Amino acid sequence: MNKLGREMSINRALIASGPDQETEQKASELLSQQNKDYRLAKRQYQKASCENVWDQR
């Protein structure tokens, strides 16, 4: 998840700074796929009822 989050942040920055149209388009396509991957991982995490240090109270 950390790697995915890092890659998503990089692509958001590329879209925002937009060095050129082609780079923005590629980053946008990658970000779209990464969003889908993130949602899938989150659903799988919840379905498996996984817990980590932050979930415990």
C-alpha cells in the first residue's frame, strides 16, 4: 500500500505541474488504474478483517 500511495502522489504532482500534455495524459491514465487498484486492495483488506497497529484501540 505504501508503494501504491507513493506512486499515486507522484502522478498527482505530475498532473498538477504538467511539464507537457503527453506526460499529463500518461500520469492521468496511471493514476486512474492506481485508484482502481487502491479501492480493490482496501475492499480485500476489509473483507479479510485484517487489523494493524492503527486499527487497534
